[in-house]
Amino acid sequence: MEAQHNLKAETEALLNVEKQIRLAGDVSGTKNNVTDILQLCFEARAWKTLNDQIAFLWKRRDQLKQTVTTMVQYLVFKNSSE
């Protein structure tokens, strides 16, 4: 239960940073931040949270196309490495 709470707190903190970086137009920083969010969920094996984060990030109106591409590439790589 504690690990779940920590994962939620960490993802929320990263999402706040992601929003600031994205709104500043920093493509590289946004890609890195989104990858960090996905990595955090992946390492915790929190599949529902991972799916929720993907959907949430995907739906953001201002999400940069390069960031979405990076998300998909990260997930394909992780899926193929297991």
C-alpha cells in the first residue's frame, strides 16, 4: 500500500513538472519527463497506472507530437526487451 502511495505521489510530481516543461515548449525536457513517468510505472509493474498515464499524457491538448512519438517508441522497446 505504501509503494502505491509513493508511486502516485511521484507520478503526480512528475506530471506537474511535465506541464511546466511542456508549456515552456521544451521538447527535449518533455520527452525526458514523459519517459521518466513511464519508467517509474514500468519498474513498479503498475500496469493499470502505466495505462492510465499513457492515456492521460496522450490526451493532453498541447502535448507535443515528438513527445507522443517518444512515448510509443519507449513502450515498444520495453515490450520487445521482455
